[in-house]
Amino acid sequence: MDFIIQNQEFILGLIATLLVWLIAKITGKLLDKTKINAALAILLDIIQDIKINPATKDLDDYAKKQLAVERATKTLPAKQTNLVLKIFGTVGGAVEYVFHNRKWLFSLGKAIKGVF
């Protein structure tokens, strides 16, 4: 009993995750991975542009992130913005995710561009 009380945050989080997954499976409302990948590819292009552009490459990380969030909110279509908000909660969260996973997303971005 003490184990459950001491780890209640973890256990409740696990139960909530399983419950959400079960509801998604039952209702059949799953997110389309190609749309998610397309949105992440757009965010990757924005981040790469900020990193390479001579006017912005010397900014600190916080300023680069703010610039990326600003460009992403202007660039992403409304449907993709809503999808990003559903998955990551904020556009900033999505930018942060893409920034930390840009090495393997870079190859994904090339594959997506090849399809379209």
C-alpha cells in the first residue's frame, strides 16, 4: 500500500495514458502520421533556415526558438497548426521537439519532399 501512495503520480499517469489509448482505439480516431510528418518537415525547414541564415545564426538559442515559433505560426496552415496543438500542446513545444530530434527528422524531411 505504501508503494502505491509513494508512486501515485506515476501510477495515475500510466492509467491515464492507457485510458486515452484505449478510447482512441475504440473510437478509431487516430492521427494521420503523414500529416504529422508534413508539419514536422515544415518546422524542420524553418529551424534549418534560422540556423543557416547569416542574419539569424548568431542569435542565442532562446531568440532562435522565439523566431522559429513566430515563423511557424505564420507559415503553417490552420489545419496543421491545429494538429500540432493537439499533439504538442503549443507550437513552441513542437519546435522544441523538432530541434532536439532534427538529425533523424532531416532524413524524414527529404523523404517527404520526395513524395510530394
